[in-house]
Amino acid sequence: DAATCLTSPSGVVIFFSGLFRACTDDNAIAVVLGHEIAHIIARHPKEQASSVWYWFQKKLNFKHTQVMESEADYIGLMLMARACYDPREAPKVWNKMVELVPEPEKTIPGYGSTYRSTHPPHSERENNLKNWISIAMNEKMNYCPLVKN
């Protein structure tokens, strides 16, 4: 019942049923699957699985994985737009995730607000997606000329 999704190094995407509470239509599912497919395209799971540095970071600092998550958010948004889904729905999914998945404790003196979190804060992800909407809408118009925007 967890509201999460993950991608294995072999490219298998696991979509947990709890995500259907945030993903109530095809556009929302496209947000999550686009994000996970973006991880595969960017080779994030293989990079993580093969990197000693990844395991070191996992113990000390998660900034590198946060960069991967932001990269997957951007690529996933472009993928869903090119597949003719509505990218304007992406920030709404993250708005719902705020309610479903509490943010982990991230305040440790001397390490800043993002210590111990593999993912950027939900609000940061939502704001990034909002900032990228115009680019994604252009992608959609280029790849889906017959779909009404």
C-alpha cells in the first residue's frame, strides 16, 4: 500500500498500489512512469548499483541522488509530453504526494535542510515542474500536433 515507485538496475519498474491515491488518471500515471523511465534512460539505477561512491554517499550525504531525482523529474516530464499526456498535471501529482508521503527528517545541525533525504523536498519538485511546464508544452505541441492543448 506504499505510495511509491522504483526502478531496478535491470530496468524493471515497480509501481506500488498506494500510488493510485495520488495518480487518479492516465496523466498522473504518466508523470510517475515517465519519471521512472527517465531513471532508466539516464542509467541512474546502474550508476547507483555499481558505484562505491553511491554507497558512501548513502551513509553521509544524499545530494547526488537528489540531483538524479531532479534530472528524472525533468526528463520524465518531457517524455510524458512527447507521449501526448498533459504535463500540466505533473505538479498536481507532487501536491498530492505531500499528503501521502511525509518528508523524512532532514534537519541535522551543520548539514543543512536536505541531509538524509534521497529525494528533493516535494515542494521543490512541484516548483521545478511548474517552471518546466512551458518547455514541456512545446514538446507536446511538436510531437502531438493533433492533440488539443
